[in-house]
Amino acid sequence: MNKLAEEVSKSSGDINSMVQKLSAEQEGQLRAREAAILQKEQSLAERRRVFQEKRIQLEQRKRKIRSEQAELSQRQQETTDEYEKEKKEIYNDIDDKETAAGTQNREIRNRTIDLETDIKRTVSDEERVRNMT
């Protein structure tokens, strides 16, 4: 029995040492897995941070583009309004000049008629004076 007890004791020691070795190996593997998971989580967190920064930059660019588009649209409207105003002024000037030219032509025509009438009277008066003498 002593032998059996010794063998059991010896095999218990071997079993204990084997359990300790397995436990140490498993603990090492567990730590390695935990380190790998932690590294992946850190990498994922970094990727999320970079992605978030890029998203923010993209939104800022979109806002800037929208702002520039609104400004360009406003400038275009102002230019169109100014062009229409200038065009209207030019048409008004043309109308005023045409009206003035028409008035001037009528005045010239009236003067011409008055002068022709005066000339005919003068010629007629001259002929009467000649005929009287």
C-alpha cells in the first residue's frame, strides 16, 4: 500500500505539475488573445476616429461648397439685375432720343413750311409791286 500511496503521490505530483503547465500555457494563450483583442480594439478605435474626422471634414467641405454656390447664385442674380437695369436704361435713352428726333424733325418741317410760305409771300408781294409800277 505504501507503494501504491507513493505511486499515487508521485502521479499526483506529476498531475499537479502537468495541470500547472497546462494552466500556465492556457493563461499565456489567454493573455495573447486578450492582447490581440485589445490591439484590434485600439486599431478599430483609431480607424473610427480617422473616419469621424474625415466625415467632419467632408461635412465642412459640403457646407463651404453650398455657401460658395449660394454666393455665386447671388452674384449671378445681381449681375443679371444690373444687366437688365442697364438694358432698360439704354432702351429708355433710345426712346427719348427717337422722341426728341421726331420732335426736332417736326419743328424743322414746320420751319421749312413757314419759310416756304414766307418766300411765296415775298415773291407774290414782289410781283404785285412790279405790276404796280
